Amino acid sequence: MSSAIDTSLQQERNIRYPESDGQPMAENTRQFRWIVMIKENLETLFQDQADVFVAGDLLWYPVKGHPKICRAPDAMVVFGRPKGDRGSYQQWEENGIVPQVVFEVRSPTNGFREMLDKLEFYDTYGVEEYYTYDPDPQRNDLTGFRRQDDRLRPIEAINGWVSPRLGIRFDTSGSELRIFRPDNAPFRSHQELARERDTERAARQQAEQRAAQLAARLRELGIDPDASAE
């Protein structure tokens, strides 16, 4: 009996859980931009919560001993797990906690069968909210699913929908999806954030220059700008 247990344990140790599925993260720049924007903004949203783990394109293995059962969501959020680097998300090593929210950004080659397989996987293994977005300008389609009665069921009115888990709001009324944080600030791309930082830096530099010019003028008039007013 002991020998059989030892053999089983050894076989279990020999199981490998690859950190890559060999598939590209994205097939075009638009898809890649959306994947990065969603993942990075979610990470920023929960940056102050130590027990919220956000990942992009990370293989999730829900069943120990079955490395072929896996998916790599474009973005996923896990409440109740610490931040930190991982080669993959092995659920049995994570207190059995299922990623509660998953995002997929469609590429031109994602067919109906593939998207159905993804939905079935997330449904089977307990995801609470699943969102899939097609950023192609001709379609601009967001589809959402929420777990009800132990099944992922379609969200009928997605425009204006607020994620119960994340608190973010989806706006599909324009030519491109917009996502808003709970404080109503929009999700922004890396380029938009960089431009905002540049604008803030320029405004700060201008304010500092004006303050220095004013101080110099006061000194010319015999007034010490650093002296405290009595």
C-alpha cells in the first residue's frame, strides 16, 4: 500500500504545468492595446489592496494533476489572493480560489467555436463574471456574462452595466468601448497617461518659474519673499 502511495506521489511530482501555451498574446496592435489597457487599469484600480491579484495572459490551471485543462485569460482578477509574480495560476496552490472576473479581447481569428469553448470553460470552473470585447471598428461588441443559479448567464443590458465585483462601468454607446472606474474616471491607455503626466509636469514647471520670477521682482523692490509676514 505504501509503495503504491509513493508511486502515486512521484507521478504527481513529475507532472509539469507549462507557463506558456505557445499562443501569441495578441494578433494585432488594436487587440494588444485593449488587453494591456484593461489589465493595467485593473491593476491600478486595486493597487492599494494587497489581497487582489490581477494578471494578464497567465495560464490558469483549475484541476491538480490535469495540465491539459487550462486557459490563459487576457485579463483576470482574483480577490483573496496576494499580489506577486507567478509562472501560472495553479488553483490548488491558491487556497482553491477561482478567478472571479475574466476578460477576453477578441481577435479576427477567434471563431464562434473557440469563443464558445472559452465560455464553457469559465462556466464550468466557477468564474463569476466574464466579459468579451471585440474591438474591431465594424463590430465594437461587448458581451458580458454573470453567474446566476450556478451558471454564467448573459447580461442583457450591457450598456451602463456596473460590475458587481469590480465596481467599473461599461459604456458601449460610442464608436469604441469606454470603461469607467468607480470614481467615474475613465480607463486610459499608456499614451494618454503619459500625455497627462507631461501636461502636469509642464504646468508645475510653469508655476515654479512664475514663483521664481515673482520672488526676483520682490527682491528688486527690497522685499524679502522668504521673510515671514508678521
